[in-house]
Amino acid sequence: MYRRLSSILFPVMTLLLIGAAYWGYQEHQEKNSILIKAENQYQRAFHDLTYHVEQLHQQLGNTLAVNSTSQSYHRKGLVNVWRLTSQAQNEINQLPLTLLPFNEAGDFLSRIANFAYKTSVRDLTKQPLTPDEFKTMKTLYANSEQISKDLVNMQQKVLDNKLRWMDVEIAIASEKTNQDNVIVDGFKTVDKKVSEYPEINWGPSVTSMYQKRTFKALSGKMATSEDIKKQAVKFTSSSNAEVRVVENAKGTEYASYSATVNEGKNKNLQMDFTKKGGQLLWFMNPRDIGEKKIDLEKAKASADTFLDKHGFAEMQAISYDMHSNMGAFTYVSKQSGVLIYPDKLTVKVALDTGETVALQANDYVYEHHKRKLPSPIIAKAEARKALNPEMKVQNEQLALINNELGEEVLCYEYTGKINGSLYRVYINSETGLEESIEEMSPYDSKVASDK
């Protein structure tokens, strides 16, 4: 009996053993294939990065070499600098550098890209490069040469020693901090050199992009935790609720308060206020939301009522989005009939009951103030000539927007349909040129037209 059983089980076990070995071999092959593919991708990205930084240096040199009055070549050169820098940033993102201190070099390339882009998009025939901008380009030319040389040296070592990028990940993950790795050490060296560069004059449009918002610019006195508690009670109309207030970033220019209003039955409303001025930054009612029962019109009416109730006057909805049975309306303020796009906030409405459950007002808090609006220089009819003749205009109004240089400009906003899609087109009210264009959803058009 045992002999008969063994005669049956032995072939079965043999087959299972062979199958397991084959499966293990296949898994090993697939793993090796993935590793080879990743290694090839890393190698390609690194060598492309080295090439594009070298090209960036050359392009900066070419742009500086032409006559200072050659505006057309300056624009072409700066566009190429922006393109090359953007490619280099993309290649950095493909490398396993998340745990390496390469932030300084990445930030440096980002600033070069923004400097080149913002300088090239302006009309250089009317606003040619300034002496300060030429000085900045000369500094960038010298700095990019040093970075390029360091990367080329690294590249040569990688090729000569047949180094693998997969070993970089092992070196980064290793707890042995004194472990040598040519690539890791090379990137650390580049980043350290970049961090030691003297301060560069990037110009106001680029500098403003990297300035962190602080509460210093806000008006009003410093609020106490007791002031915030009163505001939270007033905002939620919960006079009998328990309110807990916590100060964040105490003693810094980013100081703020977080307030939690406990209304019982596990209902906790959450809010953040600025310490200076005690202004509401955001509000949230983190409740579960049921099935959608409220349509767009009722949801918007709820959002409008919420803003009116809490003192956000003269606001107009400009866009709508829906996610997880929650409708999000974006509003901008109005001043003398002009839409002020920098003064932006978002209201979220639960589509089960129509209750407003969230408010995000950071941009509004930082940007809202009374503005001295300029008068349009060109008439509507003249500005309209800049539109595509095939565009069927549905609405036109004045709007203040931020242009690509981060400057506030007064525009004619035209809403219309072309090629089967809805668009907003912004025509500069001073120059008659297009400042911006954006595609709209049917919901955007509907909420924006419901004034």
C-alpha cells in the first residue's frame, strides 16, 4: 500500500518541485528585468541632465554674446534657456534623489527657468533687458559653468567605473553614513556649492514667487485665544458649545489659532484664524455626507447665503466642481462691478442636505483690500477685435487678474463658445493683447452667469 502511495505521490511532488523552481526562476527573471529597466531609466536621465545643463550654459553665453539691442535674439535665447532648464528639472525628478540634499540646486534651476520665462514673455521691444538683468545673466552663466563641469566629472567617473544607479538607492537607504558613493557624494558637492553662491538679483516678478506669505502684512491687532473663542462661537452660532483654542507657531510670524467647536453628538467644527487681525482662514464640518439630493441651483443658493451671513459681501461665483457628493464653488470679490480674481475663496456644500461644510479663504485673507482701479484705455469694441471671429461671445465684463509676471492687470473678460467648448478670454484693457485664456465646464458657465 505504501509502495503504491509513494509511486503516486513521488511524481506529483516532483512536478510540484519543478513547478515551484520554474515559478521562482520566472519571478527572478521578472525582478531582474524591472531592475534593468529602472537602471536604464536612471542612466538616461542622468546623462540627459548633464547634457542639458551643459547646453544651458552655452545658451546663456550665446544670449550674452549678441548686441545688447538684439531684442529678438534675446527673446529666442531666453526661451531656449527656459526650455533647457525645464528639461533639466524633469530629469532631476526622474532620479532617486528624494533623500539627497539636492534642494538648493533644484531651487536654483527653478529660479533660472522662471527668470527666463518671465523675461521672455514681455515685449522686449518696449521693455528691453535692463543692466541688472544682464548682470544676473552673467552670474548665471558663470554659475552654470561650474555646475556643468561638476556633472561632467561625475559622468566620466560613472562611465569609467561602470557605476550603477541602483547602488545609489542602497547607499541612501544604508544606515552607514560614512559609506562612500561617487554619485551621492557628487550631488552633495554640487548642492553645497550652489548653497554658497552669493545672493542673485532675480527681479521683483521672480522674487515674489518665492516669498512666503506671512501674517505681518495683515491689518488689525493681535488676537488673544479668548478673542478667537468668541469669534468661533459667533461664526458657528453655538453659544452653548465647548470651544477649544490652540495657538500654532507661537512666537513666529506664522502664528495662528486653531479652534474646535464641540456641539455634542460627535459634531466637532474646526477653524483656523490668523493671530494678527483674527481673520478666518478656513472652516470645516468633517461630517459624513450621504447620497446626492441637492441640485446645482440649491447648492449655490446655500453657498451664497453662507457668505452673506458671515460678512463676505460682493462675491461672485466663477466656477464649480463636484467630488464625493460635495459641490465646491469658487468665488471672487467685486469692486465697482469689476471682478477681483486675486480675492478668491472656495465654499463647499454637502449635496445631501445643502449644508455648507467648508470654507477655504487663504487667498481672500491675504489679498483682499480696497484697490484703486485704473480706467480702461481701449474700448470694449476695440478689445473684442482681438478675439477669434468664430467665438460666440455670451458675456463680457471687466476683471482684474494676475498676469504671467504676477502683476495685477485690468482686462476685459469675454466668455464664449468656440470649437464646441466654452472659454474665458482675458484681453488687456490697456494694450488690447490677450493676457490669458482658460477652458470652462458647463457648470462653470452656469454658476458664473447666475449673478
